[in-house]
Amino acid sequence: MPKTKKNLVKREIEDLNRPDTQTYKAIILQSNRELALVTSAFEQADTDNKQLELNFKTLSEDQTDVTSHLQRTIADKTAEIQKVRTIVKELEKQRIQDSEDCKAKITEAKYEYKIMCEELISTSKMLESKLNALDQFNTIRKDLLNKFEIQAAQLKLQTNKNKEEVYITEKKFVLEKHNLKNNLNTNIKSLSDELQGASEIRIASVTQQFVRKNGVLQREYNRLITENKRLETENVNFKDTNKLLKLQMEIVMDEKKNAVAKLHTRLQLIDQLLKSYESMREKHKEYTALKIEKIKLNEEKNYLTSITEQLNQKIKVIQENLHANRGSRNILSTQIEYLNIEYKRISKILFSCSIMIKQFLQNKSKKITAGKHIEFIKLIYSALSNKEEQKTELPLLKTILSLSTMYSKGDLGLVPKPVHLMLSSKQHKEVITSSSFENMVDEKEKKL
């Protein structure tokens, strides 16, 4: 009876151990599969992390290169813009100064030109009046000269006539006198005797008549002499007036020469003013060209500012991409840390369960009751439940992508936290999927 009882107990224990061992083996195989999946996921995450780190490196290098290049170009363009602004300011000041000088010169030139025009108009009017007076004087002089020549010719004719008349009268007088003398002599001789008394009376009357005629002729001669003297005095007066008119003509010609010289100098001054006006026009054209160049430079500046704004937008996009990469990297790093912790926790659970199962299997020689078997299952369950309670929770995306985790406070605001690159450890990891659980436990013990 006792032997049969012992055999029954052994059979019960074996019957109890067979399904439990099978379930435990199934649990261990399932945990090994999960562990293999976890390790493969961990390795995949590690490779993804490496790839992301490489991408992050390239992106950071590209970002540094792009930012440095953009900063250099922006600095160069700002320096060029500053130089252009200074040049434009200087040119604007010079243009304002030159325009003021030009306006002052133009006003002064206009004032001088106005005064000169007024003086020239007054001098031209005066010269015109003088020329008109000279023309009138010349006409009067010509008329007087013509009259004087006519009068001189008339006087010459009159003098010639007077001389001829005087000569004729003298000749007549002499002839008559000679004839009368001859007649008288003949008459006296013939009638001397007869008509001595009558002859004396006749001689007295004839002499008286002759004296009368001689008085008339003498008066006519005196009149002609006085007329000749008067004409000579008029001729002298005409000569004096001609000399005065010649002197006045010379004075007027000198004044005309002076006026012509003044007009020549004024014309030279007008030419100089025209040349200065042309130079001012050329300067004005240069200023307009500079103004156009300034407008072009302003357009180029606006274009460069638009390019800088576009580059700033690109930098913002790159920063946003960098922020997104940093966030994804933080997410991956947290997931990897979580998987590492879970891997360690599961490995500890499996190791503790394997030790418990090994100890339980080593106690096969002893009697194992159903109560002990149930206690053993409870013990494993309590260990698993305790380990399940110790399970770490995966942090939320809000906490992973929060400012406190990704950025730290700097002197000038928020600064990205330094990224520590994770180097891959060259450890050969094996995934055990065989059913020999004892070999696995031995290997774990050897490792520990």
C-alpha cells in the first residue's frame, strides 16, 4: 500500500509537472521570441539612430555652411549697401550744394544779364538817338555843304559877273571918258570960239551927269564889295561850322567805337554765361544720371533685402527642419532608452523566472505536493506582477518635444541643448530561440 501511494504521488507530480513544464517552456519560447523581437527592434532603432545621427551631422554641417555663406553674403551685401548709402549721401549733399551754387549763379547771372540787357538797351537807344542825330547832322551838313557850294558857285558867278560888269563899266567909263574927252576936245576946239559960254555950261552939265553916273557906279561897286565881304565872312563861318561838325563827327565815331567795344565785351560775357550755362546743364545731366543710378542702387538694395528675407525664410525653414529632426531624434532616443530599460527589465524577469524554474526542476527528486506547486505558480505570478508594476512608462510627445527638454537658457535667450552622439558598441548579441532552456540559464549565469 505504501508503495502504491508513493507511485500514485509520483505519477500525480509527473502529471502535474508535464503540463506546467510545457506551459513554462511555451512561456519561455514566447518570451524568447519577444526578446528577439525587442533586440531586433533595438538594433533597428540603433541603426536608425545612427542614420539619423549621420543625417543630423550632414544637416548641421550643411546648415553651418549655408548659414556661414548666407551670413558672409549678407555681411558683404550690407557692407556694399552701406558704402552705396554713404556714396549716395555724399553725392546727395554734393548735388544739393551744387544745385544751390548753380541756383545762386543762375540768379546772379540772370540779374547781371537783366542789368546788362537794360544797359545795352539804354546804350543802344542812346546810340540809336546819337546815330539818328548824326544822320540828321550829316543830312543837315550835306544840305549846308550843298547850299554852301551852291552859294559859293553863285558867289563866284556873281563875283565874276560883278568883275565883268565893273570891267565893262570901267571900260565903258574909260571909253566914254576917252570919247567924251575926244569929243570934248573936238567940240571944244570946234566950238571954243563959238560956244565958249555954252560949252562951259554943257561941260558942267555933262560932268555933273558923269559925276552922277560915276556915283551910281561907285555905289554899285561898294555894294558888290560889301556883298563879297559878307559872302567871305559867311564862307569863313561855314568853314568853322564844318570844322565843328567834323569834330563832333569824330567824337560821335569815338563814342560809336567805345559802344561797339562795350557791346563786344558784353557779347563775350554773354558767351561766357552761355558756356557756364552749358556746363551747368551738363552737371545737371550728371546729377540726373546719378539720381537714376541711385534709383537703380535702391532697386538693387530692395532686391538684396528681398533675397535676404528669402534666405532668412530658408534659414527659418532649416531651423524648423532642424527642430523637427531634433524632436524626432529626441523621440527616438527616448524610445531607445525605453526599449533598453524594458529589455533589461524583461531580461531580469526571465532570468529570475529561469532561476526559479531551475530550482523547482532541481527539486524533482523531492516530493512536490499540489499546494507547493500552486505556491510556486503564485510566487512566479507575484514576481511577474511586481516586475510588471516596475514597468517604466513611455513619456508623452509633449514632454519629449517640450522647450525644457530640447532647449536650455542662455545669455541671449533659449539655446539648443548639446547633442551627445551615441557610439555603437561592437557587442555580438545572439538571440536564442532553441528549446534548451537550461543552456540559456547556464549562459546567463556565466555572463553574470
